[in-house]
Amino acid sequence: MFIKSNKVAQTPPMGWNSWDCFAANVTEDQLMANARYMRDHLKDHGWQYVVCDIQWSEPLAGTEEGEYRPFATLCLDEYGRQIPAENRFPSSAGGKGFGPIADEIHAMGLKFGIHIMRGIPRQAVHAHMPVLGTEVTAEKIASPFSISKWNGDMYGVDASKPGAQAYYDSIFQLYASWGVDFVKVDDICNTNLYIDNLYSASREVEMIAKAIQNCGRDMVLSLSPGPAVIEEAWHLKTYANMWRMTDDFWDKWEPLKHMFFRCELWQSHVGPGSWPDCDMLPLGKIGIGFRNPRMTNFTKDEQRTMMTLWSVFRSPLMVGGDLPQNDEWTLALLTNDEVIAVNQQGANPRLLEKTEDFRLWASDAPDGGLYLAGFNLSEEEKSFPLPLGDLQKTGAAARDLWARRDLGTAPGEAVIPAHGSFLWKLAKPD
């Protein structure tokens, strides 16, 4: 049985994705401006992936109201494989694909990622385009009734058909030739894909994972959107590096509050090479490509709560805002090395205490200490007692990781603002 390589994503991937700010119409200039910002301001703090999200092969993406143009004409090569739209990504001209962009990003010491929809372009199917390396044409491997409910560009691929694996092998060979390090595969892991209690896209996940292995280049495999189903945890951990626990996450308190339930559900499945994904961080300037540009609607306390939960739970960290438009506050959130260490170095994240208004999470620090995160889910400032005795941490020295200051002996209670949080490190006992 094929099982994915665990050489990649030994810690939660950290990077930037173009969706929250530019929707489906990101351009090469915008992509590279964010890459340069990451190089100059974030790379030294562990951030490394620059990910181009959906519809990079669509020349007219974003020219009409709505996220997608129905039955859009995509840019394809002679084997039905999507290639970048040259009007949006000029360096791809002459058959270069994303190679020049990947080369430039690699030269910055960063890594490059792309988004794809599962399946094969309907356009390739209707044109009977050949599958590379086979005598099969696209319509022979397509599942014409397996179509995304929110984007009609693709048909599913029927794993039982000759040529199906060859098709996925062909697209990942192309991505490897471009220098791709990260692939976000969409319309592949949520509950809408369950038919008669069977995960109908599971075979496509397996073909994609095998294609990554066959292409000879290490790539992180990220599956979207959620909510992924806990009953499929083994399958997701076996074949993918990241999988979304929720649908698209945006800058509203209720979805953030609900994320505590999602993290509780998935906490035992966090570990090297396999990361349940809370989705992107809608921080800074977002909504530009959606014709709703704004600085995040989250309050500063809510932004810190989000970063604290993502960090203690060890979710992948993917910023969604346009990085060059960051303010000082946003940059400070993303460059606190003590907080990032919780995400990258913690172990065994777990929920310790749960009430209507309070959550207490912990994870183990590599030096024997304990990371402790408390969250006030209520609408007013409150004081919460902390079970330091139960944790065998009575009298332990504490450090506030957000404030980057020592607190002395850990207090037995914490005063937390509405929708706020704390993140401490409790020292290992002498």
C-alpha cells in the first residue's frame, strides 16, 4: 500500500496565500511583491511558502461580478494541463510556466506553491485532449457527474479508468519541472464529497499523493476545503500533509469561536507530516479581489486569540492579507519568535479545561516546560482560576510570550479581556 513520504512538513508549514486578499485574480506583480515582503520581513522568523491560489490559468478571472466566470476558457497545454495565463503572469510566456517565478522565489530563500482543483479540465474533456504518455484521451478518465458545487472548471477523475493515474502523474511532473514545493488541492476533503457514507474523493487523494511520489520532487500536499470528517482521519494522515477542518475562514468572531470545537475534535491527530488546518489567517489588508477591501474586522484581542489558538494547536500558519500593506501591529503579530516557537516546537497539544466562557490549552515545550494558553470566549472581561496544582506547576516560573516578559511565579488566576487570551510558558520544575 502506498503511504506518503514524511520528509516534508515536519513542522506546521508557514507562509502566505493569495486568496484572502486577491481572490481568483492575483497577478505576477502582486505575487512577487508579497514574496519580496516575506524575504525582507518574515523569512528570518520561519515564514517560507508563497502560494498562488485558484484560477491562475484563467485570463479573465475577476473581470465579472462573482468569484468565477462560468465555463471560463482556461489556458491549457496540448495535454490538457493548466498553464499560467500569460496576461497575468508574463514570465510564463514561451512555455516557461511558473518556472521563472519559482526560480525567483527560490533565490530569495523561500518556497513556491500553487492551488489546483481536483480533476481534469472540462475543456480538455470536451476537446478530447490526449493524456500524456498514454493512448487515452481526457473523456475516457473523466467523471462527468463529479463537479464542484462552487467552481465548474473541472470534472473528477475516475481512478478505475486506464490513464487516470497517468493524468495526475503528468500534471505533477509539470509542477516538478516548474519547481513547485507546495500544492493546495481544492474540492477534495469536505463533507459535500460524502455519498452513501463513502468518501467519494478518497481515490483522487491517493492518486495525487502517488503522483507527488512519482514526480521525484518533495511537495507539501494540502487538502481543501473543510470541514474534513473525523472518521477519515487515518486516510488524511496517511496521504496528506495538511487538511482543512473548516470551510473558508473569515474575519468574524463566531467562526473563530467555533474553531475551538474543531481543534478539540482533531487534537489527537496533530503531528509531524500531518497537520489539521484551521485555514488562513485573515490578518492585515484583505478582500481586495472580492471588491471589499478592508483591514481585518477582528479586534486586536481577537487577532491575538486567533494567533494563540493556531499556535498552541499547531495549525499551519498561512497569512491571507496583502503583506506589503501590513501595519506595525500586524507585522508584530507575525514576528514574535516566542509565539512562533509554540507552533513550531510544541508537542502534544491538548485541551485541559472547557467551560462555557473559558478554554485552557497546553502543549509541551522541548526543554520540559509547558506552554499554557487561556481564552475568554465571553463578551466581558473575566478572571479565571488556573489549575496549576493539577498541572504540577504550582510555584513554577512563568513567562508571558506575547509581552516577552517574565511574570515571576505563575499566578493562580488570569484576568482576560472579552474575546481575549494569554499565552505563557511555565518553566520545567527544578
